[in-house]
Amino acid sequence: MNDVLRTLREARPAELNPDATVDADARRAELARAMAADVDPATPGKAMRRRVRPMWGLGLAGAVAAGALVAATLVAPGGDEPGANRAGGGPGAEKTLDAKTVLLAAAEKANGQTDTPRAYWHHVAIASHTYTVGKAGARYAIVTRDRQETWTPSEPGGKAWNGRQYLGAKPATAADAEAWRSAGSPGGFDVRVPISPGSTITKPFTVEVEPGPVEIRPSTPAEGGKVFWLGRNVTMKDLRSLPSDAARLKAELMRWYEGHGTEGDVPARPGEWLYGVAQGLVMDMPVRPEVRAAAFRMLAGLPSVKSIGEVTDPEGRTGNAIAVDKETPRGVIRHRMIIDLSIGTALASQNIMLKPASGEEVPAGRAMNSVVTISAEWTDSPPR
């Protein structure tokens, strides 16, 4: 691996040199994506996450934020993430790879992946959200988990399905578990989420401790077979036709930039918008391997991205994390993506509170929400 990375460093274009002077306008990366929960009309009062479909926003990876992450300012790279593995000064300590090296290594491996389209693109992910609940003076955190599954047809007119299972809620830490028991071990919790991306207005819903049933429902693609979102609704053919050159890919995506974020009307700079679209592309979508590689190279050209080092995702898998930090009214929030460099695949995305603002209940180091990709592959098998 070290030989591979050394080769990549030597082959790195001059414009991707981490010490090179960069344009200030490029120092923005888009990560403020808020999501409001929907209520299942069949079970009034019971919470249901917004149905995640490939054509909804950026897919699951683009819908990880449960709190209101409103218009924000990017924080310059620097600082340590609580709990991240960092280079030490002792014998045998390894230096953390810079973000560009990580992304170029991911591109190298992604470019060698196989790609044999079949009847469906099958994507499985687990989304987690952390909420603060309880009475004043006795507040504690809980984590909810949802399994999301989609079958997207490779051909126009094909049938699509969405699957979901609510996996339950539990206290976030041992201290939270003690507070939960002191509160009488309630079986449900009242929480609030923004009514729309970027909104400061919230609405209530209830989450339960016990998991729910598996739900699989047929889905109808948008008019014209548009099933994915890349700044606009696109078809499977559009997605499969994206250019494999990083510069051309960037130009193609930026054609649809309209000055606001991907999930609402909150203003977003071009680089912010591009990061959000690219993250969804590399985590969720059935692009050709060479296009995924181009997206990683495109991300390597965003100087606001930093390297966190080796971390563990919520499913216990190890990878290298890249991130950007954003200053929001709630505090500085770190938005990171964890990548398995051995195969060139994005494992997970997370939003982590780095420096809470005065009065914010979320403590430093807490993962506010995350999306973990369990599998993403072509299959001929529909749901059973």
C-alpha cells in the first residue's frame, strides 16, 4: 500500500499539491443537508423517515442531517476531531495521509472495479440519528437507526421498490442509559426535526425503542424514468453517460447549479454545491467505475477538504476519513466521509459536532447523524 501511495504522490498533478496556493473561492464544500421526517398516513402519530429514493435529493447519503443545519460558513482546515486516530510522535507512528492523497488513492482503486449492469441497482444503507430527549435538568441522548433498501431498474419502464425497517432507538452512551433508566425507561421519545431543509421551524414526532416491521413498497419513477438527482432529476442513461474525466465531469455537474443547496433554498456557493452532489455520486449511485474515479479526483481538487486519518465507521469497519468543517448557528460541525482505500469505495458519511455554540445541547465529539452503505451492487433479483 505504501508503494502505491508513493507512486500516487509522485504522479500527482501540480494543481493538487497540498502546498500549492489555491483560489479562496474553492475553499467551500457543501455539507449542510437537513431532512424532515414524514409521518406515515397509515399510522398517524407514528414517525416515519422520509422515504429515501435515489431520485430524492442525493439519495441516502445526501439526507443524513436530522438537525437544522442552516446557512453556514466553512471553517478553514485545521484542528483535531475527538476520537480520530492521529499521527503520534513515538517510534512507529504513521503520518496521516493528506486528503488529496487519500482521494487519489481511492480513485486509483475505483477505476479498477468491475461493472456489469443487471436488472436492478440494489442499494442497502443504515441511517442513524442522535436526538436529545427528556425533561429539563435530566436530558439524555438517544440514537435511532433505519435500514433503507432500494431496487432501481436499469432499463426504462422497469419496476422499482423501496424497502425500510425501523431498527429501534437506544441511549447513546452508558451515561445516557443511566439517565434513561432514571427516567423510568420510557419506550418512546418525543423529538423535533426541521419542517424543511435549512428551516429553523420544527415539527414533533415520536420514535420508539422497539424496532418495526420490514416494509417493501413498489415505487414509480418520475416522468421520463428520472430516478436520480444530480442537481436535477436524471435517468439511469444520463447517469451512465457521465464523463470519466474529472474536469469534464465538474463542468457537466455545474451546468445545473442555481445558487442554492441541493435540498432546499438555502444559498450555497458553487464549491459547496459540487461537494454535496459528488458525495452522493460516489456513495449511492450506479455510475461507471471510471466516473466514480473521476468524482474522487474532482473532490481531490477541493482544497477545503482535510484528512482525518484512519477511523472506524458505525458498523465497525476501518477506513480513511476526509472531512470539511462548517460553522453553523449550532456550532462547528464536521462533515466527514469514510473511504476504504483498498477497494476505492465510500463506506459512510457522518456529521459530528466539533465545537458546540453557547447553549447547544449536543456535546463536542458526538456523531449527530450518519449513513452507512452496507452494499451497492447490480442484481437480477427483485425483493422477495
